[in-house]
Amino acid sequence: MSSHTDRLVWDLDWNLLRTFVVIAEEKGITRAGERLNLKQPTVSNALRRLEMRLERKLVSRSANHFELTEAGRRLYDSSVEILGLVSRLP
């Protein structure tokens, strides 16, 4: 594994993945905020932090458009799998 990947695994805020999954499922920042009981700027900031951490754009969005990028679709699929595994730990 590269040192960047090693750091990512140990330093990633796993709540960002959970937030990203909700953003993807709700197809928007505002609706994700409502589902998570968070304000829109908080959710938007979480997405921005995750994109910066991964050095990838995950969502293409505008006032009337929302779409996951290819990287976003791959991350969503992986995140759902990861969160499913974590939910079975207890």
C-alpha cells in the first residue's frame, strides 16, 4: 500500500463516509441534512472535507442537478459495504 493509502485508512473520519452515503441516497445536501438532523452547511462541509481528503470530486451538482461522479459511485458502493460490515460488529 502507498503511504497516502496507509494514511487514508488510519486518518479518515468514518462519519464522513456515513454522511456521504446519506447524501447519495437522498440525492442532495439539504435532504441529507434533514435526514441526519444537521444543517445544510454542515453536510456540505462534510462533503467538501471528504472530497479534499480523497482528492476526488464525488458529486456534480448545481441548483437543479445532482449526480455522483464515477469516483462518487465507486465510493458509495464501497461505503455501503463497509458500513454494512461495521453494523454487524455488535
